[in-house]
Amino acid sequence: MYLSWAVGFISGANMFDQSDARLTGSKYTPDSFLLWLKNYCTQKPLAVFVEAASKLREELAVNEGLKSR
């Protein structure tokens, strides 16, 4: 359920992004998303989940060369 929500969040954010980052996550695998989210939520158990999804999208964009840090 959380993975589906995060993928939907990233897709929605991409839809409104006018930069190259609108392609963020196109090379992802569900397992890599889930692993990243589990690690993030383990390290920051008090963070709201939307923060995790936002950080995941940001990190993906940087790793995919669509956005600089």
C-alpha cells in the first residue's frame, strides 16, 4: 500500500514538473523503491510518509541526472 502511494505521489509530482525532472523514476524497480523507503522510514521513524516520498523523488532525480543537488 505504501509503495503504491509513493509511486502515485512521484507520478503526480512529475506531471506538474516542467523541468527534465518530470521523468524522475522512469528507470526504477519496485524493489528498489521499497528498499529505499524502508531504509528512510527506519532511520526517521517520526517523519511523515509524504516526506519520505518527496525525498525519494528528489534522490531519484539527482541519481538519474535530471536535477542537481
